[in-house]
Amino acid sequence: MNNYTYDSLTKEELKQLCRRPKMDFQSIFGQVDPIIHKVKQEGDAGINHFTHKFDGVSPNPLVINPTDREVSIDSDTKNAIDTAFD
């Protein structure tokens, strides 16, 4: 990872750093389409397959009811969530 000091960059360096890379969306779609297809066809089994493949875990159950869980967070975190929600 490279570090830069904004004040020391020339206009050309700043322009170069701010450029977005060109992306080949066709190749991205080629990788994503089979995932979407499998999940559409297999539902939860497809999600489990890719969760295991990409994340290395197999959650069981796949979905939980959050009201069944006891969660405790500090007041600063709760306030931040409430602020973000509003």
C-alpha cells in the first residue's frame, strides 16, 4: 500500500491517483452469473454452497430470528446505530 501526502502532490499526480480503473464488466458478469443462477435454482442450498466456498463456513441454521437472541451493546454503539437509522 502506498501512502501519499495530499499537500505534496502535483495536480497531475492527484489526477492520476483519482482515476478509476477500467473494468471489464463482461468478465465480472461471467463470474457472477453462475452464482446467481445456482442460488436461483437451489435457494438456500446454493447460498450454503457459496458461503462455504468463499467464507469457509457452513452456518446452521442459515437464518436466525433476531428476537431469539440476547444482544448487549454499549450506549455509544446504540446511539451511533440510532443516529444512522434516523
